[in-house]
Amino acid sequence: MSRTQQHIEEMVRSGFARAPFLGDLGVALVACGPGWVETELPILHRHSQQNGFVHAGVQGTIADHSAGAAAATLIPDGFAPLTVEFKLNLLRPALCDTLLCRAEVLKPGKQISVVEAEVYGLQDGKKRLFSKATVTIAVLSADGLGS
């Protein structure tokens, strides 16, 4: 399976457009390629938890969807990614202007893919790693997703 960069970008953008929760949060695709995706989220007050830090759920969401999109770049047409498990390590309290995420496929597979996603904060031009996720993605027939 050989996909052009344009095909990969169109496919990933389409996946983001079909995920209304990402639009509600404000997560946007920055760049992508075979086996990787980069996303960003400008942080607003609504993304905070009670102490003013970026909520773990926001970090988990950007990591999860970025990982699924990265896996999708290596999945054959007619199939789709679906998260079956993820683990998020919160490394430090997240306080930043912008959240950045880079997800990379560690092991692509015909049935299961494993992806790692790193979530960074950008504050005053400096990047800090806030959390790291390991995401297990099932590769399902696109026809079977509705059942």
C-alpha cells in the first residue's frame, strides 16, 4: 500500500472533521505523514481543571485521537482505527498557552497497532513534556464499525 502525502493529509483531515468532540475542544491537525501525526490546541479557560492546570481528560483526548490518526495513516483502505486501550502518564502539572501532541506508530499491525503519543505544552516559546500515552488501536473493517 503506497499512499501519497496528499492522500494521507486528506484522510487525516477527514477523520478530524468527522470527530465533533475535537472541534468542540479546538484540537487541530498541524502535520502528518506515514505513521505519525502532530496536533495542537490553543488552551482556553474551559480546558482547565479546578487548580488551573490543563485537565487530564483534555490531554488524554488529544493523545488518543492523534494516536488513532497516526495509526490510520498505515491502515489499508476499507479499514478504520478504534482505540481499545490507552494509558496516560501525567508527568507534571500542565500549564501552558498551547498544547502540542506528536503521535508515532511503534508497531503497525493487521489487527492491532501500538502507538505512542507525547503531549507537550508551549509557554513563552519553550516546550515541556506534560504527558505520554501508549495507545492500543484495533484495525477494524470500516463496514463493521456500526455494529
